Amino acid sequence: MPSKLCRYGTAIFIALLLVQLTAAQQYPPPQNAPPPGTQNAPAPPPGTPLSPPQLDDLVAPIALYPDPLLGEVLAASTYPIEIAEAEQWVRDHAKWKPSKLMDEAKKQNWDPSIQGLVAFPDVLGRLSQSIGWATQLGNAFLAQQADVMQAVQRLRTQAEAKGTLHSTPQETVTTQNQGGQSAIAIEPANPNVWYVPNYNPAYVWGPPVYGYYPPLIYPGIDVGFGFFPGIDLGLYFGGWGGWGWGGWGWYPNWYGGGLFINGSFFHRFGFEHFHGAEGLRNSAWAHDPAHRLGVPYANRAVASRYGAGRNGGFAGGEAGRSGGARGEGFNRSEGAPQQRFGSSGFEQRGFAGNHSVFGGYHNGGMTRMQSDHGFSSMGAGRSFGGGGGFGGGSRGGGGGRR
């Protein structure tokens, strides 16, 4: 057991170090020639708000996800260490039935947005495939929620105009209007069976306007737009009347620039670590720094908002540069920092081979570290993988194609 704990602790330490190194990195400058007189302009400091083109590139891999899944992914991206833990945990328990997997996941000390994603292993694989990208996505969402939501809508509008985004047997696409604002909504066509889109951003939108798309494994451009095999949520969330009669837990607020959370979902399905819902009502989503696990925030303003201190806890401060109070999260319910290095109890659970916290067995962790190192240095990968799966794609394949 000690050797197993040592390997788990080392893997989590590497993941934590990696997200700290990548948290403040930004996309590289455009490859086009800069405007006259700006060639020698200094690079923006860490934590500078991302521009619309930068945000478009950042959210491109998930912009066409169904709305409820998109909302959950945005919330989960603010907890990168727990993403890595959950993805590895799902791999370790691949033989469990869906109902047992979800029941046991809810016992882990993870945020509910992480627990719920165990029903979507392809999504967990995508997020953990590049921890640097997942961290940047979460940082951008915490700092610029409305801007991130607008970026998603921009990309959806472009995809719809191109003819790539439209209703299919897997999803329903509609345009909604409220208060003079319009938004493109994507919903699962069957509330009981959800499909995760599988596409290459270069196929949908062409080359990025600003820099590079995130360094993930995408299907070839010639493959087009498809879906992974459908996920029967009733196998994970059973019960009388089916799982979906009360709605999903997370939902984009397109007109307010944030997320809604559905209190009845968390109470109905027993997410014990959830403390943000006010009874059974819908309310605004709020980030829980207790699940941040020491990963620095993008700037001082965001760090201060979540109780990380005046001089540390953000990528440009002391905690981001030299350690600071790593491993501390602020528990809103208790009002005091709590020391954590990885999720409590995670190391004591099953260990299956010599694999990393990134979810890849054997050499997978090193591959992902190298990928993230390139992303933090360059902004994103220069080439697209030809495979059809996320995170190595053990499930690759069909579900539909456009």
C-alpha cells in the first residue's frame, strides 16, 4: 500500500505543478503581422483578460455540446485537479456497472460537477487530455463568464450559418429570444440518451483567427461532424419515472452571462457534497474554492473573490510563483481554509497498474505532460490528431455523422 500511495501522491503532485505552470499562460500572438508600431510592444501580463478571438479558440472544442452538458463542463473546468482524479478513477473502475459507478462517485470528495461527469467518460478524457487547456478554460470562465458565454454563441452562430449546426436525431437546435437578445440552444433530442459531439474545430470554423486551437486529439478534417455512442442516463440515474423528469443540474444562462443550477437535481440524486442549492429552486452557480485544491487563480481579483488572500493564490502572485499556501481551499460553509493535497481518500482507493493522474496508462502521463508543456509555451498544438477519440479514444467511433 505505501508504494501505491507514493505513486498516487507523486502523480497528483505532478498534475498540481503542471496546472500551476500553465494557469497563467496565454495564447501566442497572432501569426499575422502586427499593426505598425506594435512589433516591439510588451506581452500582456499574466491574468490579462482574453480577447474575443482568444476566447473563441479556447471554447471551440466544447462550444457545440448540448447546453446542459456544456454548463456542467464549464463548472467542472474550474477544478482541474479533480478532473484528473476523476478520469483516472473511472479508468480504474471500468468494469463497474453505470449505477454503481455513479453511486460510488458521489461518495468521492469531488465537486458535483466532477462527480456527474463520470457518466461522460469521453468528456472527462477530453478535459484531462490537456490539463493546461482545462485550467485555462476554467480560469477564463471564472474571470470572464459573460465573455465566455458570448464566445460560445459566436461560434454557434457561425456553425449554423455554415450549415454544420442543425437539428439531428441526436440533438435539437433552436433559436431562443428574451429581452431583445437571441441565443442558439442545443438540447438532447432524447432526454434519456445523450450524445457527445465529436468534431474538429478546423472542420467547423476553419483555421483559427487568432492563434491555435487547444492541443487535443481531434478527428480528421475529412471526417466531418459526428457523435460518440449515446449515453443512456437512466443507467446512471435510475428511479421511478426515469431520471430526467426534474431536469439536469447545470444550465447556461445565455442572457445573464453565467450558469443556473437546479437544486432539485442535486437533492433528488443525493449529491452529498453540494451546498450551493437553495432548496429545490434554480439559482446562480457559484464556484466552490474548497475544490480548487491549491491551483492558483488567473489574477488577483479572482483570487481575492474566492478568499485566496491579497498576495497569493493567483498565477502572478507568490502562491503561483513559489508555492505559497498550496493545497489550501476555502470552505465557504466553515469559513476557514482547509489543507488538502488531492481529494481526501482518493489515494486509498483502487490502483490499477502504473498509470498517471491524467488517466493514461503506462506512458500516457508523460505524453500529456509533454503536450501541456507545448501548450503552455506555444499556446496550443500546431497539428491535429487523426484519431476519432478523446484521450486516446478507447470508445471512438459512431453515433452519427453529418
